[in-house]
Amino acid sequence: MNPLQNLLNNDYNLRLCYCSSEALICGTPSQQQGLQRQWHVREVMWPMKCTFITISLCVSLVVNVASECGFTDSHYKALQQLQRDLGSQYFNVLAFPCNQFGQQEPDSNKEIESFARKTYGATFPMFSKIAVTGAGANAAFKYLTESTGEEPTWNFWKYLVAPNGKAVKAWDSTVTIQEIKPYITELLRKILLKQKNEL
């Protein structure tokens, strides 16, 4: 199991925040079954309704996000549209707030999540703030950097990750989501075709 898979399944120091139209839910990874990873909810923040949610992850776009960056508005809008277009059954954006570049993510995890939900209607999973580069970088981002040879130098770097946890490709902040989308859809097409052939 590589560091990214380990993070998604076992790192209880990273709280997963999932926003939906009905509830803002924070939880932690609990188990992995094939291509499906599940999170048991441990806290419902708003409103006090659901107690359990299952998020299926297949292809992932891992992004280090920031709330006060020049790329914030365009990226958050495009990431949410991508999540809507491709759905959560086979694809998810995974957002990791980071304050390393220009100190542009200074707020608390709860404030960051609230900003993304209220401003952009974010429905993709958001994790607690981490370091993505340098000696203190989270092991998952160290793995992504080593796998692709691309280390984040600013906010909104994007890593395309296959269902087996392998990093497929990386893009810097200047590359738009629209430019990346064909790579994601092609990977999804291959996976769905493989699954169909295995039936």
C-alpha cells in the first residue's frame, strides 16, 4: 500500500470533510474493499442529521488548495463543475488545504471548509490542512512528488491518481481543469471498459 492509499485508509489525523446539499459531514477513513474506500462519519457539523456516509473513490484528482490565491476562484469553480460532471461513483476531487505558498490558506480547517462550501458549493472531499513540500511534507505528497517527478511550487497543483493509487500525471497551477479533463475521462473510460470486460 503506497502512502496515498495509507493516508486515505488509516491516517486518523486527517479529517475528511464531505459537503452535500443536506449535510456537512466530517469523518475518517475506515476500510478499503477493492476499488471502493469507505469513511464512517464521526461528526455531523451542519445540520445535525446524517450519521453515516459512504464515499466511493476510484480515479482521483488530488489538489493542494488555498482560499486567498489568485487561482482560487477559477480552480474552485472548475473543480466543483468537474465533480458534478463526473460524479462520485468513479471519480472524486480530493482537496488538501495548504498554507505553504504565500500564506494564502491561513484559516482553520472548519473555516476553510465553510468557505469552499458556501462560496463555491463544494461537494468534493476536503482534508485537514497539511504541508505538501519540504521536510515536513505529508507522506502522501512526498509519494506523489516522487512518483511524478513534480513537486508543488504553488497552490493548486493537481495530481491524477488511478484506482490502484498510482500517480498518473501532474499539472501545475497554470494548467486549467478544462485542459486536464480529457486525461481524466480517458482514464475513466479505460477503467469502466476493463470492469465491463471482467463481468
